[in-house]
Amino acid sequence: MSINTMSNDDFRALADLIFPDVTQTPADIEAQYPARDLPEGAIVSRFAPSPTGFIHIGGIFASLLNRLMTNATNGVYILRVEDTDQKREIEGGTAMIVEALQRVNLLADEGVIEYEPLAQVGDYGPYIQSERFDIYQVYAKDLVARGKAYPCFLTPEELDEIRDQQQKQNTRAGVYGVWARSRNLTLEQIKAKIDSGEEFVIRLKAPTAPDEKVTVNDLIRGRLDLPANELDSVLLKSDRFPTYNLAHVIDDHLMRCTIVLRGDEYIPSLPLHIQIVEATGTPMPEYAHFAPIAVMDGESRRKLSKRKDPEAAMSYYYENGYPQDAILEYLLNLANSSFEDWRVENPDTPIIDFPFDVTKMTRASSLFDMEKLTSVSKEIIAKYDAQTVYDNAVAWAEDFDEATANLLKADPEYSVRVFDIERGGDKPRKDLAKWNEVEQYYGMLFDELYDTYIPEGFSEAPDLKQEDIVALLDYLIETTSQTITEDKQAWIQRMRDYALDNGYAKRPKDYKKDPDAYKGVFGDVMMVFRVALTGKTQTPDLYEMVITMGAERAIKRFQNARDHFAS
């Protein structure tokens, strides 16, 4: 009798023939992974990446959603590494995954939580699929023993031949129906092939008739009516490693996952996964498929691409120095339309406390906007205190900009004071969006970099007479020690008095009405002050910079500027 007509005894004999060393049953495995003792309604979900390349921003997006979903229900968030595709795995890939999650504070409750060396935590592991090899053999043997799966001896050449014939006949590609030739083998023929050393895979024996449908209630997309799977898909490869299709179904069950949240690229294979769940006799989890992050390409949207878009790689954000808080805040803006209103009402609440509801996610792809991310990042950094800015900037610079790291660490106390300029209050300064901009916005406050800004600043000085600029700088040199001791309003008034007493218009409109009556305007006085102090025309608050620098440093700079303009 062939596989199509074998008896139950024949199937059990076939299973023993293929898996002679497998003595456990699924019941034995189940006993090792009991039901979790969690509050009612608690969600157990997992982020399950493969160590086959760099970490995609979409992976962090998926991880964030799983983290928030479980956090909102006092559930469990798992990191499982799906490394059964040994050929595509890259060296250090698992460590890269864990490091990426650590950088954005998304380490799991359970699973792989440390790297160098790798460490796993939890009672439902191992959490690296290659370490669960024996478990998959038990379930595969059980599927064969119950007539749900079978060995397939089709060679690569035969598969190519089948594919060519299907293409000529304009029919669906794959192993099914008449193309599932190994279904016609008898137990004796299978034994002979195994004894002769022929390679084989284990395929699902798809029970579906053509044109049958499967209905799924997706938590994000609602009712899905999909064509049922009719392909005899591979469950175990010839090296006995499982395919994703088998491994994730078994692992999700044994780890007691209640919701499978993943990208919508898995929707076409969902009918197959449901078939495998039914074949193994395990409970059906709930499914939620979210749309990928998209970008504009001309007039149309497309999925954010590893090949085309540098911002697809998480390394892009590390190297440019985006704060982890900004990345997560922005991603949650993409995930849930209600987040922005929640943030307005809860400006200081940690993002992890957002009451995320997966059923409220949009079905459409969210458009990734770097300008919006930059805006979010400025808002985030503006809320940091100076010490937090310093700590983050140094941590980034130690990895990516040694010169800036050395600059900031040379005098930590002064560096913190620099970052404290216009920080706090109702209207904090919002110039810094990422840590690689520290030199751009604050470099002029450090003596080691001041000279690099002088040419730009001095050339942009107001078009005043030489003697007027020199006279102003003499005044600044004489009075800077006084500036350190007076409050800001007194300082501003004194500078206004100087301008009016020395022939400068109070307001631009006064100057425009009678330009010959004035040397310039009050703003020209302050711009000379600015470029002399920093070598730049756009800077933080002048008064705060002088207070931060101290009289000695400021006077030295005014003297340097005077020497330049007097020559």
C-alpha cells in the first residue's frame, strides 16, 4: 500500500523507520512546558528574528509592539532566535539581535537576553531554535505516525522538472496532487530508499481539496478569507532541521504564546500554518498581521528596503546618534494613531506605560518620515537634563567619534554646563536632534574648536565701520567681568544703553526711516558680540553662554576678535 492508502500500523512502522532513535511523544514534551500561571487576559507573545543579517528598523518596530502588548496585560514578552536556516545565518548574528534590542531598551522578559556570552532566561527554553532540534523530531515523528506527514525523495533535478512542467501547463508551482510523487511509494519502497542512503525531506500531507477556503479573524485586519493550503510543504529538511513553518508552530505552542503578532508578509502562508497547528493538535493562537513601514518612491509607496534605504538598518540610527527614546517614540506614532493624543495628555510618562491595543492598529502601511523623526528627537532631547545629554553624547561618541568623546570628557563639569544652556523651563532650546550634531551646535563653546568657527563668524560680522567694531569689543572686554555678576535683564538693558548712547538705532524701522542718522541697529551690536564670542551667527542665548564660559574665556575671545578687526 502507498502512503495514500496505508493503515495506521503502517504509518507507525514508517515513523519508527525514519526516526528510530526518537522515543519521546508530544505528550512527554508537553509535560515539560506546562500552562503558564498568569492573570486572566495576560498576553504571551514573541519577537522571533533570524540571525541572517543586519537588524531592520521593522524588526525593532515588531519588537516594540510585542513588548507593549504584553506589558499592557501583565503578560510575557519572549525573544526567540529562529536560526534553523543554517546556510543563511551570519557569524555573530544572534549577538547582533540582542545588542540591537539592548540599545533601545527592548530586552525580553524571557528568552535570549544577553550577549558576549549569550544568556537565556526562562522556563520555556531553549530559546534558540537550533538548540530545540530534538523537540522538532518528536513532533515530526508523531505527524508521520498519524499519517499527517510523509518522507519525500524528490531530488533537486526532479523538482526542477516538475517546476518546468507546471510552468508550461500554466498551473500552480509546488508539490501537490499528481506532483506529489512520493505519496505513491509503498513502505517497502521507502525502506529500500532509506537503506540505499537516498536523501529525503518530511512533507506535510496537505488534506485540502482545491478551491477550499480558510477563514481567520485577524486582530488587526478583521476577517480574512484565504485560499486553503494544498501544497505538501516541507516540514523537516534533508538535514533534519525544521522549516520555519513547523518550528514556529511548535515553539509558539510550547512557549504558550497566545498571540502571534508579525508582519503581513506572512499572510499568504497563514493557511499552511493553520493546517500545521491542526495537524499537531495544538491550540490555535490568535493572529495579528501588521503592515510594513513604507517610504515614498516617486509618486508611490513601497516597503522600506534593506537594499535601497540606509535608514532601514538600525546601524544608521546608532551611527548618527538618534536617542533610543526618540526612535521608540516615533515608531509608536506610526503604530497607533491614538498615541499622539496620549502623549499630549501624558508628556512625562514613560512610553512603556502607553495602553497599547493591537486591535487599534491601522491596516495600511505607515509612511516613514525622517523629518518627523528628527522633530520627535528634538522634543525628546529638549526634555533631558544636562547630565543626561552629556552621558548620552559621550556614550555615542565613544563608539563613533573619538575626538568628540575626548573633547567632552576633558572637562566633564564644563561640558555639562554647556549642555545646560537654555535647558529646562517652558521653552527649552530644541536644536539638537542627534548626538552627531553636538559639535555643530555646541562646538564653538569649546576652546579646542573655537578657531575653526572664526573665519565663518568674522566674515559674517555686520557691515559696520572698523573703529565702531573695535570700540564695541573694547567695551565688551572692559565689562565682561561685570556681566558675570549681573542678572540677564540688567545685562540686556546695559547693552541697549550702550547701543543707544553710541549711535545705534533701537529698532530696525527707526534705522530704515533715517539710515544716515545711525551707525546701525541694536541687533548689529549683539551680532558683533555673537561672532566675537563664538565665531558663529546662530548660537544659544548670548548671556547664558557668557555665564557658562566664564569671564576669562570670554574676554580672551573678545580680545582675539579685537586683534582681528583692528588689523
